[in-house]
Amino acid sequence: MKKRMALFLAAALLLGSMTACRPEPEEEAPRYPQTMELTSAVSGTVAENDRFSLLWDDSVKSVFVQDKQTGTIWGSTPYEYYFSGETGVAGVELYSGIKIEYVDQTNQNIQTLEGNPDLMNGRVIGEVLEDGFQVTYCFDALEIAVPLQFRLREDSFEVRLLVSAIVEERARVHRIKLLPYIASVRNDTENGYLFVPSGSGALMTADTSRRSSRLFRDTVYGMDYAQSTTQAPKNIEPIRLPVFGAVAGDQALMGIIEKGAEFATIEAAAGNKETGYANICAEFQVRGSDTVYQQGVWGDNSVYTYFAEDRVGVDYVSVGYYPLSADDAGYAGMARRYAAYLEDAMGLPAQGETPSLFLELMGGVLSRESFFGFPYDTLTPATTFSQAREIVEDVLDIAGEPPVVRLLGYGDSGLDAGKIGGGFAFPRALGGAKGLASLQLFCEEKGVGLFVDFDLIRYRRSGSGYGLQADSAQKITGLPAWQYVYSPVSQGYSEEHYYYGLLKRSELESAARKLLDKAGGLDIEGLSLDTLGRMAYSDYRDNAYALRGGMGGQVADILGVLRGEGHTLLLSSPNDYAACAADYILFSPDASARFDALDEEVPFYQMVFRGRVPISLPAVNLAADGQERFLKSVESGSALAFSLIAEYDDRFAYTLQSGLGGAVYADNRDMLKEMAEQTSAFYAAVDGCRITGHSILQEGVRRTDFDNGVSVVVNYSEAAAETPLGTVAAGSFVYAQGGSE
């Protein structure tokens, strides 16, 4: 192997940068390349720029990218393994440039193709392009061909999966795992770990003495609401940011899913002693599918999987890989580089305000009443507009500075789904349009940012120009994508009493235009779009919307129009494409999915946005451990947030909003006052600052550094901790200028 490597590198130096023009693509569908039809490129340097060399070894069908600044080599096969000459079972895995999941045409079952096609009576063809290099993986037995393109850039390299050029003659491709081992770290590497973007962010260590083999897997942007489910909902944080990475000492590789994040799943594995590597990668679903449950005559369920006839309608999906070194080789460096990427690609602001307090005030709740035995829904107030003013006025007095306020559930059905946009009206039970106008005037006088929420996605009743049947998004089966409420009592979804639809994707722009008209008429400047910023869903009425296709661009365009008309936007736990268009971010994730595979949680989400967009964590008063969330707010420099109501009605206990008992303002006033007093000096010290560093000092003790030189150490443990900033009491924090007392 070493002899082969020496010859390969020598050839690379001699050949230099090889280029060849690729013929123009044919208009007809691509056909399967026959055995003798194409000749693979010769081993050597196949592309080069000032920063990188792209190398190809045709003998093992592997691609390598060498960073000229550091000498580090990242490859489709881990370079250390390739250079060592090791062989065996691990090699079948580690030499796999892609993994394919396909649908067996004979029985409609899903099968997996793993391993280098050269080892499976297939071929891997390397082809030099004018602006890069293409590798086509050909599985001859099924006549499946999957092309990847590699392109070098100034500080990164891009890998494209050419979806429209996939050939599938005897089977249909379902999912493709892209370069499983390009972002990998050898087991037990010192300071070796994987960065996983679950929720706020998480780490998986490569130290096999700490943890055994484990696997993390989750879809980007969470569940697709247009898919069927019979499982109980899980209280977990989804992936909001399509970014991941591997760290090996003072070198790291960060991957950003730059196109096609809606189709992606991120998978990470650590502790695998068979391969000897921890790895993380992106997998793309290229064909829609859904599991259908059909109830039989005798109550049993028939289960089958339905697959779309066509692949998703995009030319390609891509991942950009960014090599990082020295001080940037870690999750903090990844956060800085990812923020810079979002600035360039999505318009993330370079600087923003940093308010220290957010309030969410909740309006009304639908409760069930009866009139002569006939049930009907009525709106029961939790916080009227006048009560909202009283709460804000009192908070101004005890907190010492204006909060940012979001009004949620002030439409025709309160906190529950009703008409699109809550009917774009405000019920008299909550104070009506006059009550809102009075509150707006008060907030304007006091310098309070006020945002009114409108749900442009979920609806349960026809109205506002949209029919529940006619305008609902559809599943792959052609049925409406109804959303049912899970009952912990029956341990199932009730399909009789309560369900709601999702507005079909082609009507989202029209709903936004209606919102513009209504907001203009009521002089509403601050808009909250809770569901639009965080819910990504398919609509199989149009293949362009299959597998949530185009959701990011569609939402970003809508938000851009709203901002262009002079509105400020507050979004709740938004996905990346929405977060970059937000003026305020409420309830950003403060935890990971907390799967057992994950080892540590880190505030990566906040490290990206803090100091650029005003941001808070979820409500302190509704947390299972309010003190822990309070400390997490300090650790991440995020504002405190409280979800509040003026009064609790006993009828709420029999509604979908039965958990509002912990939100009564009178019960939370003292806690809000105390926490505001404890943090006021700290928030003033880091006002307007971005996070430049974060580290785990010891178990339960974390440090965050800000760009003005202020550092804070937070101690979650039950004992005092000695730190560079001095002694930090249990359950407390200390901050200082310059990183020391």
C-alpha cells in the first residue's frame, strides 16, 4: 500500500492539474453507462487552486483533498487508513464513497447497497471536468448509476450529488448517503469528537474508553408534517441548522448542507471498533415515501410503504466542506465560520441588539360548552389586551428595562388552530381591535417591542379565503395531510374529535399578502410567525414541494417581502433560512434531542446568532428545571424569556392547553424580578457582543467568551468549582473582563 501511495503522490506531482472538457448533456433522460463505455481517469492531481489539491487514486476509487496550508488530507476514505495499507472487513466500509438505499421492484421492500461498487461487480468511474472532477458509482447488477462532482473553492470544497443525472433502470433509488467517512476521526484521537447539530448542538466523543458503539440519526428541520405517523410525539429538539463536523486535535472539517437541506438526514456514529473511526455525514432522500396504515375488517392494521414515481425535482444537492485548523478547529470555530457563511449566503446581520428580557403573553383558549345537549366551542380568555398592558407595565417597573413582547393566541380560536391567520381578526372576548390599538400605543410610548402572532400554516376551519378540504396540503397518497392530536389516555391519535390541516404550499404567498393587508389596516408593525419559521412540510400536489422541497427559499422570500414592507419579524425557534431573516429570535433551542448517543450539549445555535439577532431561550417559568434554564441563558448570553397568562380558568384543564397552570403572571412575578436583578449587570457587560469562544472546563462547569473580552463561567454542579475566574458557587455564575478576576 505504501508503495502504491508513493507512486500515486509522485504521479500527482508530475501530472499537476489535469482538465478535460465534458460533452454537453443530452436532453433525454440519462442512460446507464455500459461496461466498456467509459474509461476512468488516471490517478493523480485532477484539480488544483491556491489552497487545495484534488487527488484521485483510481486503484481504490478514492478522492482526496489536500489543504496546502496545513498539509492535512481529507478523503472519501480516511487518509490514515488508506496510507496504512490495512485491509479486511473495515476496508469494505471505509472505501465506500456512497451508500444507496433502493426499492426492490419485485416486492417494494427497501434494500441497501453498501461498499465500493468495484467490490460488487460494478464500477467507479473518475472523470476530469473543466471546473472539477466527477465520480460516477455504477452498480451493474441493478443498473443504478450515481454521479458526484467535486469542486474546489477559495476556502472550501463542494461536493454535489447530481440528482437529475441519476440512472435507475432495474430499481428506484430512495436515499443516498454522501461520503460517509470524509468527516471522520480515528478512535481515541486526543481532542477528537464529532459536532452534531441536534437542537442547540451536541458532541460525540471519539474516546472509546468512555462510550461504546452508538449511532445518532435525525432529519434536518425535524419531522415532515405531511407524513403519516402512529407514534407518540417526542419532546425532542430537531435539527435547525444543517451543519456538522469532525474534530481531530488541531484539525477539523465542517460540512454545511448548502443545497437540499430539506431532503437531508444527518447521521453520526462513534465508538465503532470494527472500523476504528467516528464519522458524521449527510444522507439525502431523493424519492418521496410514506408508510400507510389501513385498518382491516377485524381491527388489525395493514402496513405498506408507498413510494413516489418520480425523484425530487432538483438538479443537484450539495455539501460544502470547510477545513479548519489551530484555534478554529473546534465547535466554536465552526460556529464562527458558519455565521460567516450565513452572512454571505442568507444575509445574516453582522451586528444586532441584545435585549435581556422577552415576554410571551397568551390570549385565549377554545373550551367546549353545551347548549341543550349540543356541544360547541367558545373562546375563554387567558389574557385580554388590557390585562396584557397591566403585565407589561408591571414588568417595566420591576425589570428596569423594556421587554420584547409577543402576543400569541389572540385570533379567532386563541391558542388553538382555527382559520388561517386566526381569521386575521381579534375577538371581542380579548378586547378586539380597539384593545390591540390601545396596547400598541402604550408599548410605543414605553419603547416596548410588540409582536402579534399569525399562524399562516395550520388551520382547522375554512375561512379567510381558504377551504379546509380544497386548500390543504396533500400526502404522497393524495389524501389531505391532516394533523391529529395524540391522546396519552388512549395512546393513539384521535381522528374523530380534533384535527387540523396544513395550508397547501402554493397558497403561502397569498396568505402572506392577506397578512400584509390586515397588518397595514391595523397599523401592526411587529409580526410574529411562529409556525412559518419552524415548520417545514411537503405538499404532493406539486412535485416541486415533495420532501419539503424549496421550503427554505419559499419562506425566506415571504419573510423578505414582509420586511420590505416595513415590518419587523419575531420568529420562534426558527430554521436557518428563517432565522437569518428574523429581527428577533424567541425560544431558541437550549438542549439537544438528548438521544443516548450524544455526550455533551453545547450552545452552538446561540453562538451563531447571539450579537447578530436578538435571541432568547425557551420560557424559564415553564421549564422542568427553571434554575438550569436560567443558567443556560447566562451561558449562551441569551435573554431570559417568560410565557405568561393573566388568569387560569378551570375549564383549561379539559382543553388542549391544560398545561397553562404554570404561566400565571402573579405566580411568576417574584421569580422574574429576582432573575432580572441577578443578570442585569451581566447583560449590560456583554451588550451587543458576539460569542467568540466556548469550552467545557469540567463536568457541569462551562465558560463562554465574548468579543469585548468579557468571559462568564457557569456552574451547573452541586459543588463550588475553582475556575480561571475564581470560585463559582454551585448553581451560580461569575463573569469578568479579560478572562480572569
